[in-house]
Amino acid sequence: MARDFSRHIYHSARWRNIQDVAMKRSTTTIGMVPPGMCERCYQHGFMRPAKVVHHITPISPENVNDPSITLNLDNLMRLCQDCHAAVHSSNPDAAPSRCEFDEEGNLIWKEETWLW
């Protein structure tokens, strides 16, 4: 949910346009990712639809009026709800709910939507 100082960004036509472009593009900050897919999941070998366009450098009261932060494709990434929640949690490296750790601390993916 947008904070009061950034609410005007998320309710603007410019944001809706750049959000649409971000969701549809193939070239992302991490390389080629199919349009509409979560970039973080894709890096782990999964195809999961993105639900959120996330600001890599967070919007703050100091940069809220800087379009190079708020409306720059290079500062945006597509995320599914689980990945977006993990990024905003107190532990940004937390495994999404579709993951767990084995006894040795290795990440195990529970979802079966593999890329290969």
C-alpha cells in the first residue's frame, strides 16, 4: 500500500503507463524475462505471474518527486505477491511461501512450475 507521501505517484496516469510497459517488456534489469513473469522467481527457474511492479530503490520523502526513481524502468522490477512480501519483510532474503529449507539450510522449491 502506498504511503501518504507517494500516493500521488501511484494514482497518476504516468505510473499506470510505466507499470504497463514494465509488465509487458522482455528486457529487464536482470536480463531477458518473459513478459508478465516474476523476475525473482525466474532467476530461480520458475515461471510465476508477476502481480506487482516494485521500485528497486524505494520511494522516500526525499526522492518522491524524482522521476529517475519513481518512473524509471531501470528502477522497476516485476514480482509475484510472495516475492514482493519477502522483499518488504524484515528479512528480504526470506524464502517465499512456496519454498522451504532442508536440514542443511539448502533452499527447496515446492512449486512444480519449472522452466525445463
